[in-house]
Amino acid sequence: MIRPVRVLVVDDSALARRIITQAIGRDPRIEVVGSAPDVYVARDKIIELEPDVLTLDVEMPRMDGVAFLKRLMPQRPIPVVVVSALTRAGAAITLDALASGAVDFVPKPSSSFGQRLDSMADELVEKVIVAARTDVTHWRDERFDLKSVARTQTALQESSSKLIAIGASTGGTVALTAIVRALPPTIPGVVVVQHMPPVFTAMFADKLNTMSAVEVMEASDGERVLTGRVLIAPGGMQTSVERRGGRYVVRCAEGAPVNGHSPSVDVLMSSVAHSVGANAIGAVLTGMGSDGAQGLLAMRTAGARTFAQDEATSVVFGMPNQAYKVGGAERLVPLARVADELVRLSREIAA
């Protein structure tokens, strides 16, 4: 019999601790071995109980979850799922937590916590299970240094004749940060779907914008795709690309989830296959599930160049693996080479 995943619940709210414990403890694959009201108690219980996964509220007194992660992960790496408020402040600190070693997050609202968590219990359970299988040892001895980058806006006035479409989910914020920071301002326009709810996508775009040589912004309906610009699809909106005259624009509209997601990678990439064809590059990065596999295949069939992130550097190899298995990805590429591959392919494809 497979041993249940041992979970330590860390939250300063006694109500939240009880609700989270009940929500995930009902699943036979999970055993909640303890809880902690702050990170100091959590530190001692990690040593005592040796949990496989932490659920962590990042907005806590005495020491917030991000400061805790920056101390914990270089010394004792352990998979962490953040349970965070669905607010601008909550989104900002959650993104910092993901950059500091957390595997994934589940949003909670600032009110009606019990009712909302009951409806997202399945999501929390699945992310805990995935986190337990995630290798986080690479965070050992990690040095956290995210400096701003001076931007030279050389090409932002140029419409992009080529287009790059990227899709990601679990682990994607860290992967995308590494990739976008390495892109030159001459890169063709990029459109990204990262599975995140509203508010989080805007905060993520703002954060990337401060540390990149390219311009990064949350996409809005009718926004032009320009050289040196990265557009992040807004949470809760299906995002696609269409050709309008001699330029590409993004369309953002409310729509039913596809593959369980809005925005969906398949929706974006299918539109790129139709509107951009052989002048496009597609990449599917780390993530749970199969979103993007069929879209990337449609892009490749239309003549685009395509690849997916390799297993060794993916937090979760689900999405890239499916994209490769169905023939959507030409090959698998390690994260450290993705930015260079995008630059190389953008030079190779026809203008």
C-alpha cells in the first residue's frame, strides 16, 4: 500500500487551519500530520514530523511566508503549496513565494473562506499530490537575486511579423521569469498563457516588466503584438491572436474554460496556427495536464517551429510530455536553453 502524503498546514488563522485540514484530510492519499499558527512553530514541526508537503499562508505575523521560504529552501528544501488571498497584496506576495521555492498556489478569498475553500478542495488536494512528487532539491543553496534590468526600447514601435506563443502552468512563473529576463528587445512579439486567476496575471506581468529588457504587460483586447513586447493573457479571459491588416492583435474575451482553464493554451495556440502559420514559434513549458498539446500540434501542422520543456527541468512534466507525445513539439529543450532557442528560431523562420 502506498504511504499517504504527509502534510503540515501552516496558517495564522485557527479557522483556516481547521478548514484546510478537513478539506484535504478527507482524501485517502493525504495524511495531515500537524498544523502551525506561524513559521516559527512550523520550523520546529518540520523537524519533528518530517512532512512531505507544506500548505503555507504567506501573509502571517512575525515572519511572512516569503521570508520563511528564503530561509527554509536553501537549508531544507520541501515542496510547498501556497494558500493565498485573492487580492492584489495576496497576488504580489504569492508571486514572490513562487520565486522563492513554492511549487504552486491555490487562491482563497478574503471573505467567505469556508464556503470558497469547500469548492476548491479538489484543486488543493491535486496540487498537494503533485507537489509531493516534485523534486525541489535544486533550491538548496539557492541565492535569491532578482535585480531590475534597464530597458532600451529599441523596437517597440515595430509591428511584429513573427510571433511567439508560450504556454505554462505549475512551475511556469519561475520558468517564465528565467526566460523573459533573458530575451533581447529585438525578439518578435510574444504572447503567453500562464494558468493563473485574475489579479495574479496583472501582478505577474508588472513584476516581470521591472526585471526584463523587453516590455511585459497584461494583454487587453485589441492590444498590438509588437517586437520587444511580451503580453500575458489575463486570468479568466480566453486569449487569441488574429491578423488585422498587416499586424497581429490579441483578442481577450470571457469564455468557457477549455481543458479546465481560462485562459487556455490550446485556445491561444490554435488561433496562432490559423492566423500566423509558419511565421510563428510555439513552446509548451512545465505544467500539470495536457493543455497546449493539441494547440501546439496545430501550430506545427501549420508550419510553425515548436518545442517543449524537457522533463529534467520541468516542475511537472505533464503539459510538455503530452505536447511531445502527440507530435506537437519537435523536440524537448532544457529551461536554460529556451530563451536562446526562441532567438535562434526567430532568426531562422521566414519574415
